[in-house]
Amino acid sequence: EGKYALVNPTSGRVVAYVDPSSDIDIGSLMGKYIGVRGTQDVAPGTQVTVVHVSNATLLPPPEPAAPAPTPGR
């Protein structure tokens, strides 16, 4: 069974994976901005963080990044 990726919405990078056998059904929160709590391990033979989620909270979407100021001429 596959794992779900937790992605940083600002950078688009995967920050960790969620163990699908977690205490809650994380699949119902796919595509949503969430915060998770639980225990984490590193997958054997890798540097990949895997979280066994015990609690997930739906969060308000992050504010869009402000565009960088354009230098004056």
C-alpha cells in the first residue's frame, strides 16, 4: 500500500510521507491544507521521513506569496 505525501504549499517540495495505516483516514483530506501530529520514523535505508498520524487538522489556506518588488529605474 502506498504512502501519502505531505507537500509544502510554498515550495512544492515533499516534506514527509504519511503511513497509510495511521490512526485516522488521511485519504479524506487529500488535496487539502492540513497540519498533522503523530510519531515519525525514517524509512529503513533512506532519509525519508514517515509520519504515523494520530491527529490531522484542516487549516486555512496559506496566504499567497507577495511578488518581489521591482527595482526602480
